[in-house]
Amino acid sequence: MNWYEQARAAEQRQDWDAAIALVSAHAECFSADFHRHDNHLWHLDLLARAGRIAELAELALADRHARRRLNRVSSERGVGESGPGSPAPSTGAP
């Protein structure tokens, strides 16, 4: 079984630590190799699904893909879309 199959199997088992470790080793943001870039997006999704919001937020400081994924997970949780690089929502108060 190659790394990809192992990562998919770990993801199916919800063994987030194993899946994240396997995928992150083959992930690269803005890589010329589209597979590595796709793996980067997969890595971010795994972090969000694993609830590793602090790690995702750290990456979001310099990575727009991580920032988008953090915003999406925040929105899904009803937190809003404020986060690194995003303005805080207006309260309407002066």
C-alpha cells in the first residue's frame, strides 16, 4: 500500500494524526506539481476535520488557502469569518 492509499485509509478510520502526517509530507502550497498543491489543500482539510484549528490558524497567517479553510470552518461552527487577515465583523455600534 503506497502513502496515498495509507492516507485515505487513515482518513476513513478518522485517524487524523496518521492521515495528516502522511499527507503533509507530500504537500506544498503553490507547487508547480499540481499533485503537491492538491495535497496541500487536502492537508488543510484534514487539519480542519481533525479540529486542529490552532495549527490551521498558524498556517493562515501566511497561507491564503489555510485562511480560506479557517474562515469556512469558523463559519460552519457559527464563529464568523474573523481570523488572521480578515477584519472583525462590524457590530453596528458606533
